Amino acid sequence: MAKRVSIAEARRNAMGTMKNAEAKRINRVEKEAAAERALEVTEVYVVTSGIFEGYHIDAIFDDEQLAETYISIYGKKSGPEDMGIEYMGIEVWEINSSEPPRKDDHG
């Protein structure tokens, strides 16, 4: 015997199904847009810090604003080895390029 449901419950079930379908569609569209953006990326923004043997990469971004935000948040580190300040900079690296990276001063 089939379970009887009220009209209100049937509407809620239908709305839930529609919301799930819409959420899946939005997720698919967002993934497709991200894939298209990835194809457009020709350079990355490499956040570096330290000098000489202490030089290292801290983070890599595909958006310059994100790299600058990272520096604004994490740009100054405390510790006895760096006297409380560690300079961070951004290097712009071309993807699949044989040219050396550009160093931009974002300190």
C-alpha cells in the first residue's frame, strides 16, 4: 500500500528535489567557469621571503590581489632569527616560459 502524504508535504518534497537539482546545476556551472579561468592563466604570483640560504616560497596564487592579501596578513613574522620582521615579496612567473621570473616590490 502506498504511503499517503499531504499536499503540503508533497510540495516540500518537490521543492527539495528542485533545490537539489538547482544546487547541482550551479555547482556544475561554477566548476566549468573555474576550468575556463584555469585555461586563461598565463602567470602566477609567487610570494617569497628570506634571503640567501633562507630564501623560500611561501605561497603561489593565480591572482595578484590574493598574493597581496596574503602578504598583508602574513608579511611580518616574529622570531629571534629575523629580529621580528621578515620581508615578503611577489615574483611574477610566466607559465611554461623559458624567461626568468620578474620580481615585483610589494613589500
